[in-house]
Amino acid sequence: MTGYGKAEIQFENKNYVLELRSLNSKGLEINARMPVHLREIEIQLKKSIGEFLKRGKIDINLNIDNMGESNAKIINVASVNHYMEQLKSIEDGNRLELLKIALKLPDIFKTEVEGFEEAEIELIETLLKKAVDAIIGFRTDEGKILESEFKKRLKNLEELTEEVEIVDPERNTKIKEKLQSALDSLEVEVDQNRFEQELIYYLEKYDITEEKVRLKNHIEYFKNNLDDDTSNGKKLGFIAQEIGREINTIGSKANHANLQKLVIQMKDELEKIKEQLLNVL
């Protein structure tokens, strides 16, 4: 499920900004970008996130801006001199010109690695908790929209299932008439009892009573799990697969134009449900 959370605070002439971004993912994947001197607490921060966010591709971005003394980098004199010696061996030019070239080459600046105190770790964990709360709020709002969308699609599926109930008897009648017409066109005498037996066997092959019952049960089961407070996105995905299986079976047994149209509409509604299930935890 997508989401975004941000927290910011100033502490000892520094401005701390922590951002969390979440994208859809089957599992939990956490990537972090933070200052080098805080890398050793990266695992700790990831563990804290995992306690609250169970699924999603999560990006942590922690920026620390020094608002007091200048954060200017230190020139690596040894590297500069080394570059100038190499340049001089190639072309014995003016020292100032060689210096200008050397300063444009890689690794001529170095940054002193800062240390960190326990108070800074506690501050970052507080920021993380605020950002997590914000992302959970974001997800909650999105979840309410998804719930409304699911209920709308399930209602459509229920209405289409009711139409299937209406069409089914008509379908059986037409199958009987079609077979009788085919026999009449042959202009041969047929044992009526044997014909009835074969007709019953034929209709049983196309009977969708069990599929209709299971389809209704799966839709009701989906609705019940939708109201559950626990994280059950994977479970809803499994139920949607079962709904699709019953719809496909009805379609394979349809042998009736109007019933086939209803099956196509049902598949369309189910596909919209599956698309949105990618956003459910």
C-alpha cells in the first residue's frame, strides 16, 4: 500500500528531516539513506519500522543540516600534491594553473566523520515514530476508499449472480428445445424414455447449481473478511481467486449467449477487485 510520512525537528543547531515513502510490495523491503556516521543504527531503525509496517517497499531518507558552524569540506593536501606532481611530469606548466586542474580531480576533499550521542539516537527514533504514524494515517485514509470500492464491486457481483439465477432456467429450456429440434430434423423415430435419460445426463454436465452456491459463499466470505480489523490482504487475494474459479466454471458450462455476457461482466468486476487488492496489506 502506498503512503508517505514526514517528521522534522531542530536539535543543537542541526535540522533533522526524516521521510518515509511506501510503495506496493508482497513483502516488507526497507531501503535507507542517511549520513555515514549514523549507518550503525540503520538495522535498529529498520527493525523499528518492521514492528509497525508489515508490507510494502519502504524508503527511509534522513537528512541532517548543520545550521551553526560551516560544514565546509577539508582539502586533502596529500591528494592535491600527488596530482600536481603527476601533472608536472606530463607538462612543466605554471604551478597556479596546475593547481586549478588538480582541484577539479576526484578525491581532493575529505569530510571528518562525526560521532553521535545517545540523545541523537533517541531523537531520530522519535522522528521515525512520528513519520510511521503519518504513513499509517495515510494508509488508513486510502484503506477507507478501497473498502468503499470493494463493497461497490461485490454488490455488482451479487446483482450479476442474481441475474444468473434468472437466466439459468431459461438456458435449460433452450437446451432442451435445441436438442429436440435437432432430433426432429433427422426425421427418425426416437425412444422418448431414452431421449429423456440422455437429456438429463446432458443437462447435468452443464448444471451450474454448485458453482452458484459456492460463488455466493465466496462473495459473502470476502465481505466478512473485509470487515476484519487484522491485516488480511493475502487472504482476500486467495478468496478472489476462488471467486474467479467459480466464474470461469460457469462460463465454460454456459452454452447460452446471455449467460456468457453475464460471465464477462462478472470477470470485469473481479478484475477491478484484484487490481485494488495489490494495495491491501
